[in-house]
Amino acid sequence: MLRVTVVGAAGYIGGELLRLLLGHPEVEVVGAVSSRFPGKRIDGVHPNLRSVTDLAFCSAEETPKSDAVFLALPHRVAMTQIEQWRSRAGVVLDLTGDFRLDDTEVFRRYYGEEHLAPQLLGDFVPGLPELYRERLRTADLISVPGCMATAAVLALHPLVTHDLIDLERGAQVDARTGSSGSGATAGPANLHAERSGAMRVFAPTRHRHEAEIARHLGLPTAMTATGVEAVRGAQTLCHATLRPGADAKAVRRAFRECYAAEPFVRVVAHQRGIYRYPDPKILLGSNFCDVGFALDEDTGRLSAIGALDNLVKGGAGNAVQCLNVRMGLPETLGLTFPGLHPL
């Protein structure tokens, strides 16, 4: 059994990690670290875990050494604690934004401060199995991408790898996300009275996931992000221009070839129906990312669409998938829940 620790276990991502890891047949959770609730039962904060576990939150000092540690901390905190956790676990999986970029200047531009552990930026392997599976097999430092970045990268990846879009024009990503993306300690903007019924553009320019998309695809990217009334879910609508000669058949072939063997990416290419385009509503609780596209062949304007649960494939589930890859376990182990419908 793999012994694992979750740091930041009282948050939404931490709760999802616990939900998945407690049900994982090859994992034992030996530590659930919370600076806010040490000594309090886990199911007091995560009531969905009632009768699943009798564990209590603990302090960082109380945690034993483990095979892997998941860092579900606030952004800018993981880089201040990374050496502490590297010494306590064989593999570190970071779910914050601290090690998602490999350039200190780009980090400063998007996060507004200097990186405190720049010497480690190049050592983290991106936690996106669909692009980095072979590197993940031997990685001891793994950085899980942001939820909207994951959805956009998986939607655009086939088009870039098959050279179907105009790379010079780049892509415009319009992203939408539910309130859980702001975390369990979000401020006044996430009060029900303020969030209910709102479609709030919170990042009209330079969202930090923009830099991640550009890094993974080598594609100039501009991104906007809007908060919608949903609690869970992220959807990205990625606009690009097809190269001359490319058509819908080539696009469809690229998607199917890229993802034919991927266990958690589904190509949605239906001509009709309520869910003929990727929609996060039917993905909630699952580790799937649905991708699809719409094309205006007269103009060459292409819209690639990605959808996922921001807390699962956009966070905790993707991290567990990376753990499976790294430890040589079946990649789908503990992650086969298909999502709910209707909801």
C-alpha cells in the first residue's frame, strides 16, 4: 500500500483528494494536514465522507513520512514549504500554481511577485498525462495544471500536433468556471447574494492559466475568465483559425487519433442532441475531460471546446491519475466514476 499525505486537506481540492484517495485500493491516507482544524474529524469539514473515515486532521509536524504528498495549499504557499515536504515524501504532487511555469519572468508577470524557489522550476514535470506520460513515470516532483488550462490544452492539443491551425494568430480562450474554483476560503465576491445569478468577468486579460496554455502548446494565447452560477465545472471555448486546406474531416481525425487510447478524454462529435458539445454538467464528480469542436468552413473559424469538473480532472483526479502513472499502477485505478445525469 502507498502511504500518502494531503496538505491543505480542509479545502475543496483537499476534500476531493481525500474522497478519491480513501477509496483507492492501493492507497493508505496517513496524514490530512490542516492548519485551521488540527484535531478535528475530517467528516466535520467534509460531511460527504461520513462513515468513510474516522481520521482527524493533523498538523504538519504530526505527519509521518509517506510515499507521496499532495500539496493543496493556497497559491504562493507551496514554494515556501516545498523543501519541508520534499524531505518527508518520495514524490511531491503540487496542485497550486507555484510550479506550473518554468520561467521566473513569466511567473513574475502573471503572479505579481518573485518566485521563492526558482531553482526548482525546471525540475517539476507537468501533471498532464495526455502530454507528459513518459516523463511522469519517473518524476518525483509533479505540478498539476490549473483546471481551465487543462480543459483548453486538451481541446487545442490535437489541432497543434496535427498542424491544423494558424500558429501565428494563436488562440483566444473564453473560459467559464463555477464558484468552487475560488476555494473554500473565498472572500465577499463568492457570497451567495453576490454570486447567485451572476456571470462575472473576473479576468478579462492575463489570467494565470493563459501562460500555462502557451507553455504546453507553444501557442500564443489570450484568455478571458468568467465566473458563472454553477458550483462545479469548467468549460473553455477556444477560438482559432484553420490553415488553408484543412477541413472538418481533418479536425475530427486529429481528435480521434490523439485521444483514441486516452482513458479520460472523450471526443464529443455528435450532430444533434442536448449534449452535442462538451458540457461540464454531466462530468461532475468524474475524471473525464470531454472535448469537441465547431467549424465555420466558409471562414475557417474553429471553436474547440473542453469541459471538465474543475475539482477532479481539473485538480484532484488529475493528481491521482499522475500518482497512478508514477507508481506503475493502472492509470484508471480509483477514478472510474462516470459522473451523474440528471443533476
